[in-house]
Amino acid sequence: MNLSLRQKLIAATLSAVVLMAAALTILAANQLSSQTNAAISARANNISFAAVEGINNWVDIRKISPLHLTALLSNKTRFLICNKPE
């Protein structure tokens, strides 16, 4: 099967275009994958940091010193003694 010069040029050009398209598709897919993984990792880190800060604030708010605990208990005891049902 003899191909004319025109057919050979078209075949070579077409194969080069297909090869470049395949290479660019693979490179774009790899870049998209790595950027997606980086974005997911950054988002997870930010959410984790926010959750840790929220938990720390929640724990800090609920910390009671022994002095405050004694005062709370004495007030509660006084309240219970004063409001005894008869």
C-alpha cells in the first residue's frame, strides 16, 4: 500500500496532534489531582484547627477554680436550706 506524500503528511500531523492531546490530557489530570488533594488537605486542616479552637474555648469556659466551686456549693446548700419544702 503506497501512500502519497499528502497522505503521509496528514498521517504524521494527525498522529502528532493526537499524541500532544494525550500528553496534555495526562498532565492536566495529574495537576488537577495534586491540586485537589492539596485543597482537601488544607480544608481538613482548617476545619480541624477551628474545631480544636472551639473545643479549647468550650473547655476554658467551663473550667471552675476550687474557690468558685466552694462558693457555688455553699450557695446551693444555702439555697436548699432556705427553700426547704414544709
